[in-house]
Amino acid sequence: MLSKVIEQALNDQIRVEAESSQIYLAMACWAEVQGFEGVSQFMYAHSDEERMHMLKLVKFVNERGGHAHISDLKEPPAKFGSFKDMFQTLFDHEVMVSKSINDLVHITLQEKDYATHNFLQWYVSEQIEEEALARNILDKINLIGDDKGGLYLFDNDVKQIVAQSVSGAQE
């Protein structure tokens, strides 16, 4: 059984994951309108991944005797300025999600809920990967600068990464 404190904290994290999915969906739409197919595919896939993170939490809460709540979400921005701005927003958002997960882990230790603590270790590891990926992409965009040819090549590289990721997941 989940304590009410843990149940509320997990429901708060469900909202964070849902809002992450929405933010990345908005980024995908913006990139697609800008003509960057690879980046938009990447962001659509990232949005789906965040939704799966949310669903994993929903199932956990419900299976542990709690009640997962699906709340309203803040509307994400529709424009992101530049790709550098967009990926900086993505990186900053992932840092915020990591802090939220870490705060949640801390609550599980205070509540002595070691089952939930163990469950959340997957999210801790996932956030290390998410931050590293966002940082690496941001580093590449910083190297490219304002070179339109470089952005075109970057978009094609991202498209290949998405294609390899999808084919690897289907195997």
C-alpha cells in the first residue's frame, strides 16, 4: 500500500511526465513547420517516450493500491525561437524533471517506502541518459552555429538516429 504522501508525490510526477510529453509534442510540431523532418521525428518519438514514462507511473500507483489521477496540463509554448533555443529548453526541462525525480526519491526514503524507492531507480537512470542526450545535442548545435548547411546535415543525422532507434526497438 502507498501512503497518502507517496501517492500524492507520484501523482505529481505523473503530471510532470504528461507535461513533458506535451512540451515535446509542441516542439515536434514547431520543428515540422520549420521543415526539419529529422528533428520533428525525434521530438515526436521523445513525446511518446515521456507518455510511456507517465503510464508506467500510473500503473504502479494503481497496482500498489493507490489511485492515479490525470489532471489538466499547462499549454506548452507553440514557438521556440531557434533550434538552439528549443534544445536549450529541452535540456533545462530535463534538468527540472531530474530534480523532480530526485525529490520524489527523497520522499520515499523519508516515508521508508523501499518498494517505491526501488521502482524509481529506473527513472533516476533514465534521467541521466535524457540529460546527457539533450546536452550532446545542444553541444552539436553550438558547434554548428548559424550555418544553415550544418543545420540541414544535423537534421539528417537526427533522422538517421530516429530510424535506427525505431528499427532497433522492432527487432
